Amino acid sequence: MPIERKPIVVVGSINMDLVARTPRIPLSGQSLIGTGFDTTPGGKGANQAVAVARLGYPVHMVGAVGEDVFGKALLDNLAAAGVETAAVARVSGPSGVASIMLAEKGANAIVAVPGANGKVEPESIDRQAALLRAAAFVLCQLELPMETVNRTLAVCAEAGVPVILDPAPAASIAPEVWREVAWFTPNDTEAAFYLGDAMPPEAAARELLARGLKGVALKRGSEGAYVAVSGGEAASVEPFRVQAVDTVGAGDCFNAAFAVALIEGRDPWTAARFASAAAAISVTRHGAQASMPSRAEVDALFAQPG
Ligand code: RIB
């Protein structure tokens, strides 16, 4: 008989990404001729959910899409990827969109317009409390209203469910909320936002842990990761060297794979190495959800010597 696994629950945004490829990110006031355009499913929450599903782990999405044409396409795409969408509401008005400029070598600039994501209220979380309480991990980002994120953290804290908070896009976090976070996973820019300045990873992790977090995994892109546990060890995680073409969604891919590996019993550094392998594959392909790797692909890269 198959063993029943507690699902991962993602509470987060669902966007349609409108991606213009460009030779470089234009300066303010400058117009450029682009080299291509894609309309492709994204949103930090939905990206993480699809990445979990691609890794073969059960996952539920909590969020909202609009009653527009994007809403149906986004829901269909989640379901096709194997994400359970019963807790995704369809609300009046437009779905979330992200306007993305994607420059050569994968650099990008993103403006996300919340649409339906902005209508995921704390009461929506209360309605899904039973689902959250039954989760192995809850994954959150900051593309939903902050009071909704806070309610998610409170429900999970009360039930003892660990939360991985991806602080993207970076926004102020109330002091009492930090101790409800099991893993905080900023990239370098986001870490600098919370610390007031860029810092070496050792100092950044130390300062962030001092706010009450249980663990920090700094996502350092082509530099790998730095993982530190409150009252425990701290160490770098080596990157996998690949040719990046599109880094949109790579951080989301990392978070999803990190959660799956932790659930499977790997220590945090091995889990971060597994997550780095997943993210490395994702940057070699275009699209956010479209780039998420399969379990077999990640296992194969992870098995390679560093
Ligand atoms: O993390 C990448 C995501 O950020 C994109 O898919 C876009 O939708 C924005 O939300």
C-alpha cells in the first residue's frame, strides 16, 4: 500500500507573465526594439507549486485568479502540472500579471500587478485552515497582501507547521512575525533590503537569524547558497555551473526543491544543494513554470560530483 505523504501547501500569487526579450534592460526614458515576446504562466506562488509537482511531490495551491481569459489558462496550467487547485478562487476582475523584461544572459526586471492576488484576504486563509494544518510545509512569498501572509504564518505557527518564507518582492515584515518562520530564503538583493546594506553571507545570515528565524537559506544565484541554522551550523553550498538563458522563476524553483528535499529527510545543506541543482536546470530554459525540471532531471544533476 502506498504511504500517504502530507502535502506541501503553497499560499501565493498566480500571474500571467508577459515577457519581452530585449538586448538589455532599457534605461528610464529609453525605448528599445525587442527580440521576442511570450505570454507564459508565472507568479511566485504558482511557480513554486508547479516546481513541487514536477518533483513528484503532492501540492495544493491556495490563491486566486480573475474571471478573465488568463484566469482560466492559469488554472488549467496548474491542474495540468499536477497541482491541486480546489483552494484557488476565481474572483471578479483581472488575474495577476507580471510585465517582464528579459535581457541577454538571463538578467531581468519585473513589475507584477496583483489583480486577483490582491483579493486573497486573511479570511481566505481561515477558510483553508484545515488544509494548512495538514501540510508538511507551507510555502509563502510576498506577492499576496501582507496581512494574508501574516495570517498564514499565524495559523501555521499555532499548528506547528513549518513555513518557508520567500521574501520576494522584499517588503517590511513585522517584528513579531520573524519567529514564526522556519526558513527565510532571500536572494542577495532581498537580504540587503532587510539588513539595510549588502553584507557577506556569513554576516547576513547571522543578522537575519538574530531576528528570531529558525533557519536562513541565502539564494546566491551563480554563487550557490549559504545556509545557517539558529544555534547550529552555517556553511556555503556550491553552485552547479550552467549557461543561463532565463533566470525568471529560478528562486521559486529553489524553494520548492528545498522543501521537498527537507521533507525527504536531507540535512539543510544537502537540501540546498539539491535545490541548487533544480534551479540550475531551470535557468537553462525559458519561462517560469515552463522551465521547472522533472525529478529525474534534478536527480541526475544532483548526482554529479561538485
Ligand atoms: O519569481 C518569478 C515570478 O515573479 C514571475 O513568474 C512573475 O510572475 C513574478 O511574480
